[in-house]
Amino acid sequence: MGALRRSLAGLAGAVVVVLSPGVAAAAPGDPVTGFDVSYPQCGTPLPTGADFGVVGVNGGVATTANPCLAEQLARAARAPGGAAAHPPLQVYVNTANPGHLQDEISTWPRSGDTPYGSCTGDNDRACSWVYGQTRASVDIHGFLLPAARTAGVDVVPAELVWWLDVETMNTWQSGTAASLANNRAALEGMTDYLASTGARIGLYSTGQQWQQIVGWVPPGSPLYELDSWLAGALSRGEAALHCSDTPLTAGGDVVLSQYVVERDGRLLDHDLPC
């Protein structure tokens, strides 16, 4: 989940699946498993034997690109797939809402029409929505598609599963109900843009981080029916238990559970379909 390796206490971790020599492959007949790593693994041997992979588009924060994205897309695209619910190649994107810093950043929007009214540059739900839309557009057209062309991988954004990585290490508003509503609106804007391509969207976080950043999601929100990918497990058995946890939004289901495994002195993220 983003820039840093999370502790075994279970903050949502980096995500990117790549297939490469250097780590033992899963044995034939093993249960379906995904692996995920990210830009911190640039230049290091990465797992083999994944049924599916989730590739991190960003370099740890919402406005940057993963410098190894092309290489990792090329490797992840070789995965066989984990059945229809888990296609071989999936992606995740970092998310944020820096509206409280609007005077210090150049990426905060100044205009745009939204379900919350017109954005005029204020730190409100309308401009938060536009910010999310813009980030999703850049993720597709500024980061993913150029890297796919470099890698020679035929990537169609509408055919991917897009996971929105929601973690406290990124920049969010906090302290009030209005702040949480603004954060939710930024994720809604991203969801709206990605859904307009025909893509599937899911939410990736821990329950604790989600409540701290977003909180309750009303039934009318575009986030309400999105499925959850939960982080925080320390073993495959614990990940299986997390499959029964409460989803991040009441209208969705927990469909993926992340856990960590130590191999050759390194911690590797694995993903269990629920």
C-alpha cells in the first residue's frame, strides 16, 4: 500500500503483482493466490507462481507514477488468472484529498460541475469530487497507458479491476464530519471517472483506516456497493478469517484478503480470494 512497507501490525500495504525469478513458485494444485508488491521492489527478485496480480500505478502518493510500472505490468500480465472474479492483471491507485492545503498545491481544481454543485476552488465536496476525477484521469492517461505502451502490454482500462488504496500515510482531511465528507467525495469522483470507462472498482484498506478517513458511506454514494480488499492479516489462515469481516461499505462484500509471508528474509504480500 504505497511507499512504505507496513509493519506486521497490519496497515494496508503496497500492491503490485509481478512474476519474476527469485522466489519459489506456488505448487501445482495450490489454492488460488495473488501476490502484490510495488515500487519499493524495483530491481529486486519478485514472486513467481501468482494466479493473479495487482499492479501499483502510483509511486506511493496520488500524484506520482510508479517508476517500475512498465516492467511490472509486463510481468504481471503473464499470470494465468484466478477465475473470473480475479483476472490476471489488476491495478491499484493511491488516493488522497489535500483540499485543506489548497493554497500550497497546484493540483487543486478551480472549476467543474459535480453532484455537489459547481467547484469554484474552495475546500468543499464539489472540488473534492473534481480532484478525484482528475486523479483518476491522470492515473489512466498519464501513468498507466504510457507505461503499458512502453511495456508492449495491451492494457484496456475498462477491462481491469481498479482498487482505490485508502490509507492514512497519504494526505487527507480530518477532524470534522465535513472533512470526512470531503474525503468521501474525492473517492466518489475517482469512482465516477473510472466507472465511466466501464471498469470494475473496489476499495482497499483496513477497517480502522477507512473509518478514520471516510467513515460511514450513505446508500446513495457511488462507493456504497463497491467490494472490499482488506489488509492486515499475518497468515493465510488469518486472511481467511478476515474474509468474514465487515466490508468497508455496507453495500459491498469482502472479496480479497491480504496477508504477509516471510521468504528469504523478505516480507511478501499475498492475496487470498474470499
